[in-house]
Amino acid sequence: MGAVPYNWILGACEKVKSVVSCPVATVGRVVSVEAGEKILEDGTADIIGYGRSLLTDPDIAKKVENGECIRECLNCNKGCVDAIQSRRYLSCVLNDENGDEETIFIQPCTETKNIAIVGASLAGLEAARVAYKRGHTVTVFEKSNRLGGQINIDSVPPRKMKSYVLFNTMKNSCPIK
């Protein structure tokens, strides 16, 4: 997906919208709420389909309403597209609850603890987020001067830089909550 531009279906959406009178939806790497709002404001589409974004953060609408930070899809395809193509269980590397929402959900802890997370990889940061949401006091330790772990290595191949840039933008603007 790294070679496919964000909002890549907008051109087709505009053409369809110009010849029909019914509401028209668009999809195709509309990752952020801001991008979706701009499309709606510009009148390019009437409905935004947030596919993988809802796997990453199914509470987007509630979080927008409450002014909370939203986890944005990295377009890494590791738990979603790759899983679909391989007919495996659907998941998301940024959402520990994904796919098991009825049986796995973050519950408040009965006894708060001080939790140390060693390694600020995507998995470490997700563990920190979940522990924090449960009510624990969390400290993350990272030996390097960057967050992300393996995503820093994964961003080196062609077409993957966008995921790294999006991750770094997200982590700089959104505290763990």
C-alpha cells in the first residue's frame, strides 16, 4: 500500500458524483478524520468509508465527539490485508482487542500496580496503552532515542517510509491514553 497514494479513489468518486443524484461514498486510504472531513467539505464525496482505520480504532466517532486522540492506521497490512489474503484471523498490530471485542476488552484493574514496559516498539506501546487504560501507572523504557522498534527498520524498504512518517506524527501528537 505504500505506493498507493492516500485517498487514491477520489478521482473515480468525483466522476461518479458528477453523473448521479444519490449520495456517493469513498474509500481508499482515507486514514485520518481530518482527511475525511476535508473530502466532505470539498463536496468530493458524501460518505467516508473508514475500512482499516476502524480495525485500528473502532471508537473513532466517539473519540471525535469527546476530543480524544485517535489511533491511525499505519497501512502496514500485517494484521488485516495480509491476513485476508492468507485466509487467516483478522487483527491489527495497533489494536490488541481487534477481532475479539465480545470476549477481550480492557477492564479496569482491581489492584493498581507500577508497570515497566521495556522496549517502545509497537507491541510495547500497545502494552503500555492497555495497562494505562486498565488503571496502572506505566513507565516505558527504550534504549534508543526513537520509538517504534522494528517499524524503524521496516520503514527502510521502498514504499514503507509513509508508515514510519505517519507513526512518528501520531506518537508526537497523541499521549498514551
